[in-house]
Amino acid sequence: MNHTCPSSPRHKQQGMALFEILISLLITAFGVLGYIGFQARTSVAQLEGYQRTQALMLINDMAERISLNRENAAAYVADNIGVADPGDCALAVGRVAADTCEWASLIRGVAEEEDGASVGAMINARACIISPAANEYVISLVWQGVQASGAPTTACGQGAYASEDTRRAVTTRVQIADLGA
């Protein structure tokens, strides 16, 4: 008589196959979750990189404007540029006012629009131009980052964001040569 006994290898094999499938599903689920987390971190890094690139282009734009109008460089000194809507820049009187108005508009993102909203710049950006010494100007552009990191050393925008660890900044220095007296 040939009947199988409960402790035969065949019965043990059936339970092991189901266990192997469950382990495979668990490993696959962890892999998918890891991939999703990686994608989320990559998206944040891309946004941070985009904002920094925009800020660097904008800060270089103002540095060039000041350098091109060196005789009136001191008139560019201001805080919180770009916080308020600068209005119609065609109505600005004088080159400094026009430059500051256009730059404030760029900081607010008017160069690129999507569905009627300005999206071409950083989140909650603002700029400051100071003159720490004669013929020397420091241009700072700050904005709201997405992830916490170290707080920047510039005073521009300090205390204006929910956390100093999410405040991002780029700065540049413009030195105006004294070409004679």
C-alpha cells in the first residue's frame, strides 16, 4: 500500500513555496518603497538646484547693472527688493529706478508664467544691496528652500522665513574702481 505520510518531503515543499513567494513580495515592496523615496529626494534636489541657478543668474544680472551704471552705484542700495510688486517698469523714472524695477520683477518670477502665475524664480525671494565700504557693494538674494540646511550668514531676509535653516542665499560683491579724481 502506497499512501503518503504527513511528514513526507512533498508536504513540506508545498508550504515552503508559499513562504518563498511571500518573502519575494516583501523584498519587492521594500525595493519599490526605496525607489519612491529616492525619486522624492531627487525631485527636492532638482528644485533646490533650479532655484539656486535662477538666483545666480539674477544676482549676476544686478551686478552687471551696477557695473554699467557705476557713477550712480550708490543709488542701488536697498532692502527687500522684490517683496512688493514693483508695478509697471515702463513708468520708472531714471536708470536706477528702471533697473531696480526690472530686477524686482525678475525676482518675482515674471520672466516665466504658467496658467497666469509667475513661476520663473525662487520661492518667496527678496534681495538686498548694501555698501559696506566706499565703492563696494554686496548684493544678496535670499529665498525659501525646501529642505532644512544651515542658515546663511547674510543678514538679508533674516527672520522673514519660518525657519532660518530653510533660508537660502547667494551673494556677490561688486567693487567699483575709482578712476581718478
